[in-house]
Amino acid sequence: MVEINKIKAFNEAHLSEHNRSWDFLAESLTRKGVDLDPLIKTLGDFQIAIPSWALGTGGTRFGRFPQGGEPSNLEDKIKDVGTLHALNQSSGAISLHIPWDIPKDYNAIKTLASDLGIKFDAVNSNTFQDQPNSKHSYKFGSLSHVDAGIRREAIQHNKEVIDHGIQLGSKALTVWLADGSCFAGQHNFRGAFQRTLESLEEIYDHLPQDWKLLIEYKPYEPNFYSMVIPDWGTSHLLASKLGDQATTLVDLGHHLPNTNIEQIVALLMHLKKLGGFHFNDSKYGDDDLTVGAVKPYQLFLIFCELVQGMRETANPELSWMIDASHNLKDPMEDLLQSVESIKIAYARALLVDYDGLKAAQSKHDVAAAQSILQEAFRTDVRPLVKASIYKKGGAIDALEAYRYFDIRNQLIASRGIDSQSTGL
Ligand code: PSV
Ligand code: MN
């Protein structure tokens, strides 16, 4: 879709404007004593996986309005991630959802991905939908189900997902459970928790030693009275009982409004139990909005905890992924914007004077503590993020390049206006 030469030509046309803003920022950062080269490298190396299910148009139960040219098979999904990665040099991994993305030929898929510089991030199981050939139904739960036969099917599915991931070189399984209840009295809470734990124990035993099990939590939806894993405490409880390879995954949309997510991040890292992230933004719940679209300051505060946690704790390496659904925008455009927002938040968090912050905290200088954070947040780091992407061969402005190359129309021309993607 995008040849390197075309990106070079695009960049040449944008370089002088970029250089002007970069020189201004570089000069002011250098004056503050910031070492620019390691910063550019850290930002350039930072890769955020793209979920296979975010490449098609998302919908709600009220409707779906597809863009056309959606990837209808795994090969096309990988090619779309390859296009994003060619443009932003920051999306070098794809996260597969099984059974939507079962590879027919592992070697061919691996070759395609590696030719595009794409790795396989965590694999995701799906026990929230019934599949065409399944004997049982997950209507009333999966890993927590009262029926041992249905639990067995869900456990077996998760083991198969691990097996697919092993073939592709993934290193983690993400489990998100839709299990829960819609009405008071429907569930025995203790029983549901215990059965979930025991099911997860069997899945955990199937993990290769260098794998992680990432456990998501979500307060509501699709169940509206109780979820079996509603919050980080329950996820952490399960992960602690399972063992070192099990960790909690924070999906930004899986919190009730105003939850202090940055505090959750800090504590989980302190306990060496934060496994990964699903980025999105929200105003009300699991809204699946573009990262940074509504609460960029919250995202920055989360990154401040991540930066400190990565420097000061022994928390394991994290899996980074976008998890969003795009009802209105072209999914590829939305993903490019999300990745850019993540990098902007990360860049700002890397600029915080943490020694100064600690000194202010120990003196109870509340105003200084706030100013230190806001000094970094109010810095326009876009030229820094662009410089890190440009250095890796990406486009200075990925979204503009995507439009300039008319990629959506190229996709429609090659795949058709009716081509539909699997997913939500
Ligand atoms: C659930 O809302 C969720 O965030 C989980 O991450 C799933 O894996 C993903 O959506 C798509 O199924
Ligand atoms: Mn998620």
C-alpha cells in the first residue's frame, strides 16, 4: 500500500516545517538539560499492538455503517497493520482474537507478518459468543458456568488459543470474561468466583514457561448486575492465586466514571502484577473512543505512573495494545490518531522532573508538585514524537500521509465496498 520511496517524498515536502518546530522544541528542552537522543530512541522503540478486530468498522446494537474495503481475512488484517506500521513505525504488532483469526497456514502467516515488520502480540480467547459448531452455549457463562461440561469447553478453547499463539510466536494469552449476571439472585458470587479460579488454574497449567496470562476486568456489560471479574481487585486476586505468570490487564474503558486509574497502575506495578494495557478513551464506560480524545490529562497521569513504575519497580515487561471500536471514523485513521496520542502522553511523561516531584512531595509543596506535572503536560511534544517516527523511516504526519496516499479508496478498489471484517 505504501512504498518507502513514497513516504520519503511525502516527508521531503513536510520537512522544512517540521524542522522549524523541532528546532524550537529541541532548543528549549536542551536548555532544561534534557538529553534528546535517548528520548528519541525510547519513543521510537515504543510499539503499540493493533487488535485484529479494530480494523473493521465497529457498531452498536442500533446499527453499523461500514467504510468499505475492510479486511475480511487474517492476511488482509496483517496487511492493514503493515500499512499503519509503514506510516507510523509504531504499530509493529498485531493481537489476534480466536476463533475470528485462526491461521490456515502458520508459516505463510508468519512470513507475511515478518515481511511487514509485524510481530504477534497477546492472543485473545472468545468465550463471550457461541460459535457455529459449539455443542454448548455461553449464554449463562463460560469459565464460571455451573455446568462442568461448558466450563470444560471454555477451558479447552483457551488452551487451543495458547496453542495457536505458540505457533505464531505470541507470548501471552489475554482472557476477558463476559461471565456475570443480569439480575440480583441469578448468581452465587462465591461459587462463580471459585469456578472461575479453578478453570483459570487449568488454563494456567497449559501456559509455556515464558508466557504471561493477562486477566482483564470490567464492571459491567454484557452483564448489568454483576460481572465475575468486575474490578482490578478481583483480577489481582485471581492473578495472585494463579502464580507469577498471571497478571492484571488494565483496559482504560473498563472502569466506572472517575475511577483513579493512575493509582491502580501504580499499585499493580508496585506489586509486580501489571501485565498490560488496552488503550482507548471514554466518557461513560467502555465507549471505545480514540485514545486521548476526551481525557488526555488522565492518559498523561497514567503514563507518569508507568514511567516511574518502569524505572523504580520490578514489574514485568508490559504488553501495549489499542482496544477500540470505530463506529464513525475510518478505523485506520482512528488507530493512527490513537497511536499518536499514546506517544504524546508517553513523551510528556518522560519529560517530568521526577526528582523535583519527589522533593515537592516530601516538603508537602502541593502547588510545586502540580506545577511540575503540568509543566511537562503543557509542553507541545508533537515535534519530538514526529522526530522519533521520522528517524525510523515513518511519515512525519501519518494521518495526513494516509489521506494523501488515498489508502481507504485503494482498499475499497482492491477488496470491494462490501468487504466486511470479523469482530464486534
Ligand atoms: C471487552 O470489552 C474487551 O475489551 C476485551 O478486551 C475483549 O478482548 C475485546 O473487548 C474484544 O473482544
Ligand atoms: Mn480490552
